Amino acid sequence: MNTKNESPEITHNSKKLCFESFEGISRAHLDYKWYKKDMAFMHTLVPVTMQGRGIATALAKAGLDYAMEHKLLILVFCPVVSKYIKKHPEYAKLINPDYYQI
């Protein structure tokens, strides 16, 4: 069980197209899709039992770090990821300017 002081363990599930974190049977996830060669961040879901521990933030960071590491452009439809980029503008360069601006 993660406490507020621990970083949640985030894994990339490329088969389910998501970044995810588990606590018992509860699963938090950031879903993405591929649009052409871009990674499109769609939706983040954190169950009530896992909220308040920074898991949504950790999911956004994991997804953005993955995109940066693999030199991918991104599309942002997820409000959590959009908010994260606004607080961490170093990730804004990943956004494909042909499709979306935050």
C-alpha cells in the first residue's frame, strides 16, 4: 500500500495502451491511443480508494517521460495530462502543434 510519502509504482502496459498502478485489486490508469505516429493521451482514472496520493500526477509524468524518451509527439485530450504540462512546461515541446495546443 502506498502512503503519501511513497512514489506509486507505475508500469507501462503496451498491450492495453495505458500506464497503470495497482493497489490490491484497485487499478488506476492513464489510457492512450496511437494517432498516426503520435501518442494521444485520452483519459486518467484513479479509483476513490487510491485518490489523494499523487497517483494521477505520477501516471501523467510516466506517460510524458515515455513520450520524451521515445521522441514521440503527443496529443492531449486528458485534463490531468494537460494540467501537468501547464505546471511542467518542459513537456510542452512534445505537443504536436498541427493538432492541439494547451
